[in-house]
Amino acid sequence: MAALVRMRYRIRRHGTGWKRTARNDRQEWVVKRRERTRQLIELGGLVTKAGLVELADDDRAVLFCVMIDAAATLGLGPINGIPWAREM
């Protein structure tokens, strides 16, 4: 009971004790992760705007294969790490 009273006192005096650092965290890896996340969200929006989601009936495997074929067509060659990507 005494521990609960002490904890309530600390919360009232100092707040919750947890600082909100998510938005203020400027470590390099956090900034890079946010940039990458934003880029992925924007690219997903472009795929949706192009109508590919409806054409593929929201089948992510089909969309992934379309992207692999597009990369191969654009001359990027076989995609590393994807064994089923055909070589052009």
C-alpha cells in the first residue's frame, strides 16, 4: 500500500516519468527509418493510383511479380535474392 502511495506521489509531482521522445529523437537510424517508411508509403500510393491494385485483384504476389518484370524490362537485370526472378 505504501508503495502505491509513493508511486502516486511521484506521478503527481513528476508526471508519468515517460518522456515522449518518439518525435524528438534525431538519431541517424531513426531518421533514416522514417524516410524509408515515408518513401514506401508514397510508392504504395502510386501503385494504388495507377490502378494496379484493382487490376491484380489485390493479390500482392501478382503485384510483386509485375514489379520484378518491370525492373527486368527496364534493364536492371535479375533481382538478387529472388530465386524465381527470370533473367532477361
